[in-house]
Amino acid sequence: MVDLPVIIENPAGLKTLYRPDINETYHSQHGAIQESMHVFIEAGMRFWIKTKQQKKLSILEIGFGTGLNAILSLIEAEAHDIHVHYTGLETLALPYSLVSKLGYQAHWDQEHETKYAAMHEGEWESNLTIDTNFELQKRLIGIENFETNEQFDLVYFDAFAPDKQSELWDLAIFQKIFQLLAIGGILVTYSAKGDVRRNLLAAGFEVEKLEGPPHKRHMLRAVKMKTQ
């Protein structure tokens, strides 16, 4: 059984979660909000909204973790008046009592903090209506064992780093995600490692290297332009 992660703080006072068993943090110690906004919201969700101009969006997140990407997506959905169905995969459920100590609530109002709490306190394996724009299903399962008939528009690939969980970044995983995406579907990830890019290309994606978040040179955005 894996112990819950612990909170650590950088010299600037920014907090994140740290898993001693794999010697890895959940988010960049240079700023979790900045990283999530840059990689997943700006390069992922906003790009999809701009290019697709549709009112319904299905998101799959690999690595639900603290739920930060989910609450930021909810706020974005409200801003653009689109309906999001969000599926988050996770193998280690984190309690709200822990994630609430990270200080993220300084970035949104009490109404959204209540919704953030509801995301964590809602039952796993259930369909949760967080608000009129946002439905959530949390699955306590890894991507390697996940099965569904749903086709997703956007994948947030937020697994731990390739040198910590290399099995989640191999070709077979990206081939599986390719099949889970609709034509025109998008995958975004913070990693721009050569092996990751090559595996995405081999799985059938068209891949762009983009400017990374603060203190990181690059990130990747991959698009499923056709069936493999």
C-alpha cells in the first residue's frame, strides 16, 4: 500500500505534494497553477475551443491527482459557456483534507472552492454533476487497465515523469490513447523528451513541440488527424 504524499514548500513559499516512494512531486515547484494553465488549459482546452468552436467537450485526464486541472477546466468551461464531461484516472485517491492545504483556493472564489471540494468528496466510479457546465467521473484505475466505449476530444496526459513511471509513457499506452480519441482529438503533456515524441509519432499522432511553462523549455501537443 502506497502512503499518501506529503506537502513540501519551496523557498518562494509555493507548496506541492511529494511522493517519497518515487521521489517525485505532483507539480512544478515553480508554480502549479502556472504550469497547469500553460500546458493543459492554454495549449489544450483553449486551443480546442478556438479550433473546434463546439459547445460540448469530452476530456480524459491521465493522473487526476490534486484535481487542479479539473477545477481549472471547470472555470474555463464557465467562461466559454461550454459543457464538459471530464473523466479523471487515478491510482492513489487524495482526500480534500490534504489538497486543501496547498493554497490553491487563493486563485479562485469560495463558490469554486466548494466545487473543488465536491470533486474530491464525490464518490469514485460515479457520475458527478459539479455544476451545469461540468460533469465528472473519477475512476480509480490506471490508463493501462481503463476500458470505455467513449471517444474523447482532449487528453490531459499528466502522469509522473518518464524517468519515474516509464511504463506509462511507452508506445502501447499512446496507441491505446490514440484509439480513445475522436478524429481531430488532442493530447497535451508537459514532457517533450525525445522518446515521448517518437512514441507519439509511432502511435499515429501529428506532434508539435511548443514553448514550455516557466522554467521548462518545451512541451508537446499531439493531434489525431486520421485513424491508424
